[in-house]
Amino acid sequence: MTAACAAVSNGSMSQRHAAKCHGVPRATLQKILDGKTYCGAKPGKKPVLKEQEIKLVDYAVQRASLGIGFGKKQFFDYATKLAAKHKYKFKNGKPSEKWWRLLKKRHDRMRLRRPEPTAAVRHMCMDRSKVGSYFKSLEGLLQKTALSDKPQQVWNMDETGVQLEHKPRRILAQKGTKYLHARTSGNRETITVIACVNAAGDKIPPHIIAKGTTSRALHGFDLRSAPEGSTWSVSSTGWTKQGIAQLWFEKSFLPNIGKERPQILILDGHDSHNFVEFIELAQENQIEIVELPAHTSHWLQPCDRTLFKPFKDAYNNYCQELMNAFPGTVISHSNFCGLLAKAWEKAITTANAQSGFRACGIFPFNPEQIPEEAYLPNTLYATENEANTAGRSQPTETMLPEVGEQTVNCLDEVTAEDDVSLIGSIDTSHLLQMEEMDTSIANINVSFSDFDHVTTDQPNNTTTANTVGQPQPCPPDLALHAVEVSLRPEKLDQYREAYVKNMHLLNDHIYVTWKSYRDQCSMQESARPTVDDQIQPHDPTCASFETVLTNSTSLSLAAENDAMEIQAQPYDPTCSYQSSVQAHSTPRSAMQILEPISVNKLTTDEPDSDSDILVMPKPHIRKKSVRKQQDKFFILTSAEAYAAKVRQKEEKRRQKSKRNSGKKNGRN
């Protein structure tokens, strides 16, 4: 089409001849030449949302990456609200299925997918700083033990649960079938399997934990069909416990890792292997225990990354094959060991084990193997301390009432390491005409960080008409009050106790600032003659008012018809606060809004006009809970468990024969 248009434009061909030579429709060629359409235009109507469509797709994809994605119905609701806001209209008032199909064609990066269920606590704990500390400790341990090039001595242990009721796999069936069934055992009993592999791909025989309280719980299993060298235990729930982990370490792990020392064992923080006796036993045998950060095993544990999913898939496949081949058979204790052995040999391979250590950045050591998307869901959460700190120390802006010309520059930067005052001096000239205002001031909400990085020029203490509008020093008692109200009560009590004991908390910059103002207030109180000498009855600079300072967001004071309103203003570090010059000296009866004026328009991002509909959730404050329990257990090999089973059968046979002989003697 482009060549045909060029040929006609050059005058070398007519429209009919160009359409015939280049094989394009003549009518389309004529429309392009007339300017009614363009090359590459797609047929059909234009999308309803136009450019807002891309924003909507980006919003859905971003929420999915955070673990809070929404489905098709919610997507339609957002599209309807967005169209109504921009005065677009869908047919029948809502998006249709045709619109949905065409949308997926226009944006092929978005598809309906079923997410993998992940506990919310895992999103909370996948913190970049915690993971970084873990890798730093692991690197130091590898260098200390000289095991960076010895993958056969770096192990990972983890447990997983296998149910007797398997998960059916996909099957071939009639298209459009409404009800599709697959046979399962219906027994949801969970059996725990402990796996342990090293970075070289070697594996230790599995340890199997059945539900029960005595060794009789193992008699229903075909123990001779279990994987070679496997060991067994029982627990009341079928899950691992502290005593079982210690027995596994002594009877299964140590005999299978060789005599080389030291060695490293990486495991999660589960209660079953996170107790003093287990750690002491490891130290005695020169085994270095590395505990993963809590609830991060889905990204940092090799067994979880590359072993357990193929293992469970293989187990489900073998279960389904067995039940399909023998319709009268169900999965039970009698055939579990055989199915487990097949799945174990197929999934727990050298290649999968090596891939797990590589994906977790353990061997070869590479923390960059953890992708950036692993940390995205954590941005939705914040610890309680982080939330309080953000509320107190985040830079905010305060809109103060104006009387004369004033400009306070907010561009100065001070690092956290500088031992400087958080509050220098502020413009107090706005207090001159407060008594003559009709509007009474009850609360002025500001934050002590609003006074940060301002001019430190100290004017004369005498306030005259010539100094109106010039920067005035902030009174130390007001600055001290600002800091104290912004602190939590328990933190303020700690500061006061440290002040009385003359302690030096140099790392706490807020304490240093609070202490400096406390010292200034003490000096002023000792040098202050009387209250009457400070405040004269008719001094216009001494307006009586109450200032309440909070750690809220930035506030501005606006007055309309002598009524005060508090409006939230965003913080912009590249702005100056300016007020207009008033030529007359008449006191003002209202306060204007001081809007932040950006001094760098080119780099300032404009606010999103659709943020009221496409709202991202705020961080959630989390709290921790601790639970711990301890029991005693035993461990048996498959051969020992089978021998116990045989002995019990012989004992039952002897008891039965003894009872029968007793009955015969009684008859005689």
C-alpha cells in the first residue's frame, strides 16, 4: 500500500494501475490519498476508552504482580466507572463480551490466569532487607568454612505433605461436557515426607511420618515397597515435630553425608528443627545450621523451588494411572509406598536438585537470582514501627497564615548523619495581627518536621513594624512542644529518663534535637525575669492562641468568609511558599491558602486524574505471633518397622492359639 501511494503521488502511475500492480484495493488507496484514512489503519470502530484503555490494563497487570489482582467482573466494573468519568458510553451501559475479546487482541500481554495460592504472611516477610541480610550471612559462612567450591557439603532439608486423596490430572473428554468426574480415594489423610539434597545433586533417603501414636500405625503400609533406605516415624497429626527432627538428624542425616567436616545444612525456621537441642547436636558434629528468613522458603529454599512440585505431580499421575487401570482400587496405606517410590525416583533427581540451588542463589552463590518480582507484594505491608516512623519523620509542609511578604526556601538538603537541629528558625511574623482577627484559632495542626531546613538567620528580639514579614526565630518552647507531641508516649518517657541520667544517644538524631531544645528552654527559664516583663498587655505581637502539633500529613490553612478549613497538601521538596505583598497596613481578617509553587516544572510529575478510580491499596500494618510446642517421638527404618509388624502378627497368632487351647481345656 505504501509503494502504491508513492507511485500515485509521484505521478508515475494512475490509481487504477497502481492498485492493480501492487495488489491493493483501489477504494482503500483512494481513501488514503484523500486523507480519510492512513496506512496501517485497522478496520472497525475505535476503542471506547481510547488512551484510558492502556492505563486500565497497566493497573490490572500491576495489581496482579502485587498479589492482589482482580478477575473479569471487577475489570468490567473499573472499565464502566472509567468510561463514565471521561463521558464515554458502552452499549447497554457496560462492556460486552465482544469488547473483552477485542481488548485481549489489542493487549496480548494481559490474560486471565489462575494464580498460585500463597499465604499472606509470605508476602509480608519477603522483605528485601531481610533477604539481603540472609545472603550476606550465607556468603560469610561459605567463606569461613571454605565450602564455596564444595557443593557436595552444602545441604537443604525440607518437608512436604502428601495426601492419600490425589489431585486428578487433566483428561480428554467430550467438548461441552458440563459434569466431568475423576475417581479419588476420598481419604484426605496427610503423610509427611522429609527430603534432603545437596548442591551437587545427591539425595538422602526420605523420612516418612505417618499419622498415629505407636508403631502399630505403620503396620498397614507395604514397607518393603518404600524407597530404599527410607526411615519412618509417627505423630498424632501426621506432621513433623521437634523430637522427630532430632531423631532424623541422628539416624538419617549424619549416617548419609560422609565424614567430611564441616558441612552446611540450610533449613527453614519451623519449630520442629528450631530448638536448642537440635542446634547443640549439630554443633557437636560440626554441622553449620543456616536458617532461612521466616516465610521466605517459596523463593529461597531449593526443595520448594524445583523438587516438590514435580514430585507431587508425579505422585498424582501415578495415583491416577493406578485407579484408572484398576477401577476397584483406591489409594490407601497398602499401595502408598509403591506410588511414593516411583514418584521419588522420577522427581528427586540430580538435575532438579542442582537447579534448585542455582535458582535460590546458593550455588553458585548469586543473590541476583532472586527476581525483582519476588519483592513486589511486600510493598503492600509495613511494620508497626515503620508506620509510626513514617508518620512522624516524613517531610511535610505547613501552611502558615500570612500578613506581609515572606518566602521560605525549602531546597536545602541535610543528611541524616549530620548532627543538626531539626528546627532552626521560622517566620513568626504571621502572629502580629492574630488578636484583631474575627476568626478564633482553636487548633493549628503542623508537624515538627515542617520547620526542617529553613533559614537560621536570627533577627533582633524587638519586633517593629519594619520587621513585619521578616523571618523570626522559632521559640525553643514551641519547638520542644512540637517534638514532644510528635513522639509516642513511651518514646518520650525514654527520652526524659535518658535526659535525667545525662545519657548520650548520639545515634538517635531525634533525641539529640529534643535534648538541644530542652537545654535551650532550661536556659531561658533561668534567665527569664518575670512573665510580666515578657508579655505586655497591649503588645500586638503576643496573641493568645493554642497550638496543637500532630504527626499528620501536611496541612494548609484556608479562610473563606472568616471560616477556617484544613486542606491536605502534597509535599514537594522543590517548592517555595510565597505570599502576595499587601500595600495597605490594614490587618487582614482572613488567611489565604499558600499553594506550593514548583521551581522545577519540567521534572515534576503531574498527578494522575484517574487515581480516584484506579486506587492502589495502602500498606497494612502487621503484627507477629509466636507458637511453640515440644513432644517425644521415635524413628524406625523400613526393615525395623516391617520386623515389628511381623512380630506383632506372630504375637497375635500365639495369643489366639493360647485362647483356643484354653477353651478346649475348659470343655474337657
